[in-house]
Amino acid sequence: MQRPSKKEFSQLIEKHQAIIHKVTLVYTNGPADREDLFQEICLQLWKAYPNFRAEAKLTTWMYRVALNTAISTVRKNRNRPGFESLGAYDLATDENPEEAEQVKLLYSAISKLNSIDKAIILLWLEGKSYDEIASIMGTSKDNVSVKLVRIKRKLEELVNDSEKELS
């Protein structure tokens, strides 16, 4: 596929920027890291666009590039002084403080998962089907199903442990 013009690419990013923002939220700690990762994902999307074969939906391809870029960045930065993967969030406070606290507990628990499990749960929380998740992650639908059961169980344990610590 031919590379789009800069204007077309900017419009594409603007239209689907929520995908990139969700990935950056899950794989970074703080606004500066999110901005850096956002830019890196956009760069990788630009570089990879000529190889997009339209065999999958554009958004599926974008998720795949974004997640691979995020995972690679986390691996590269793991030993960087001061780098902390997924810590406190600048989540907007909800009208319901109890619900906002539950969201913080969930994201805190997600932060303790490995990179692949973070990606799978992010996609599931986005409402992606098992087939879409499998396509994005390059695995089978059955593998996604098994992993999600394990991830949900692990998240439940982590949230329960956090609630106990807060009590």
C-alpha cells in the first residue's frame, strides 16, 4: 500500500488517536512518558504504513503496531534510571468517587501484569472480540480465551489484595 500524504496520515492519527492514547496509558507512567510513547507509536505507524496489506481492519493493524512499539519501549527502558512502568495515573476524577477508586485499583492491578497480559486485557476492556485480539496479538482464539481466564483471575487476586491493604 502506498504511503499516505502527511495530511492524510495526520487525519488518520487524529481519527484513531484513542487507540494510541489507551496503549500509552497502560504502558507508561506520567504525561511526559505518554507523550514520548505516543510520538514513537506515530513514527512506527508512519514507517510501517507501506507494509499495511489491508488483510485486517486498519484499527487492528494500528493496535498491533502500537502494542509492539509499547512493549519494545518498555523492554528498552526497563533499566533506565527513574523508569517505572505503569504507576500512578492521572485519571480524571469521576462523579462517583467509589467508582473512580475501583478504576484506580484495577489499573494498579493491571500494572503488575507482564507486557503481553497487559495488551490482552487492554484489548478485552476495549470490547475487542477474541478473534480480533488473536489477530492483533498474533495468536489463536483459544490461546486468548485461556489467557483471559488466567488474567482475570490474577487481576481479581491483585485487586482483593490491594483492598485488604487499604482496609
